[in-house]
Amino acid sequence: MQADVRQVADGTYLVHGHNTNWVILKDGDAVTLVDTGYPGDRQGLLESLAVVGSSPEAVAAVLITHAHNDHVGSAEYLRSNYGTPVYLHPAEVPHARRDFLQQATIGDVVRNAWRPGVVPWAVHVIRVGGIEHNPVTAPEPFPAEGALDLPGRPVPVHTPGHTDGHCVFHLPDAGIVISGDALATGHATSRLKGPQMLHDFFHHERTRAMASLDLIGALDGDTLLPGHGPVHRGSVRAAAEQARERAS
């Protein structure tokens, strides 16, 4: 695939892969990579780094919103080939190792096959490595509390529900929230446009996922970079409220 790189602010890029996104935060020659797409997105991931004038060797760290295969697809590749640390919330570290798996099962997909887009989405997931066994062998918890000493100075915010250790990343100086799968703006299985939650069967605990919308809405920002869908310009609080209303 060809990398679809969109600059959304100085040093901040949203990249669209195979129905999933990742974010590049650039400071000088160094970058922070937030999520890595599916395994099948690897060439696009490497291309996106080149587009912004970077390289795998310049990735200071990989930050993972949550350890589903469409977000950790190349995390182990970067860790094992370039020594890049892979950081997650402590509750998500064993999930990244695949000590357990919190994601939609084949049964969940079959029960929801009546929904528009679910069957084509499922076929696509298989094609891009979404059901491969793809652990990160040595994931690490975030090295500090508050802003991380990495390009972009991202602040992890624990937003459980989609998975136990799901995190969004706040860039307070830029007014940006990188929302992972806690708050989307589109999805291959959804006919909605704009802020929304993913279908219930994608969430490990829907009640906690709904509660995490309050945590996202409390973050000061006017730009939302989701794990799925296009960039959203406008109040992050209003986006979280809209997603809640649509999910109720």
C-alpha cells in the first residue's frame, strides 16, 4: 500500500493504513510512533516514516493505545530489528505478550455478520494479518507518569473498556487527543460519519468503554486523531458527547 500521510499540526502526522491509523510525532530527526497498523501495513508504515523525513532507526519509541493486531502489527518488528522500546499501560503489557487476548472472537463476528460491512471487513482482516499470532515479546510499561520524555511529549491517559489497558495520548500544548479505539470517527463496519464508538462486540467491557468517554471529554483539545476514521476538528469534549449520544 502507499502511505496516506496527513500533517495535522507541526510535527504531527495522521497516517491511514488498511482501515486503521497510526500517528507520527516528529521532533528534529527523532520520532515517536503511536500504534503501527496491521502486520500487512508494514510497507506503508516504513513509507510513512520516509515521507516525514524519518526512518525506523530514528523511532525513539513505539507507544501502543491497545494491543489488538491492527495496532501492534509492526511493534515487534521494530523492537527486534531496531531495539525500539514498545510502551503500553501496565494493564496492557500482558495483553501485548499474548498472555491473554481481549478482542472480538470469530463467534462475535458470526453473530454480527448481519451488520452492513462486517463480512467484507472480516475478509479484509484475514488478508492483512489481523488474526495472526503476533505478540510483542518484551513490551514495557510507560517509563514515567505524566508527559513522556519523547518527541511530542505525549501524556498517556488510561481509558479502559475497549481493553483493560487501553490508553489515549494527550498532546496538551497542541490541543490534540490520539484516541485509539476509545473514540472513532469512522469504521468499515459503520455507516456513521464523525465521532462514534465502535460496535459493542468490539469492546471487552462496554460499560467501562462508555465511562472512558468522560475521561476523554475532560481533556483540553480541539483535534481528535482516532484509530479509525479521519481527523476530527472541533471540541474533543463535544466529540465525546456525540459518541455517547449515538451509542445510547
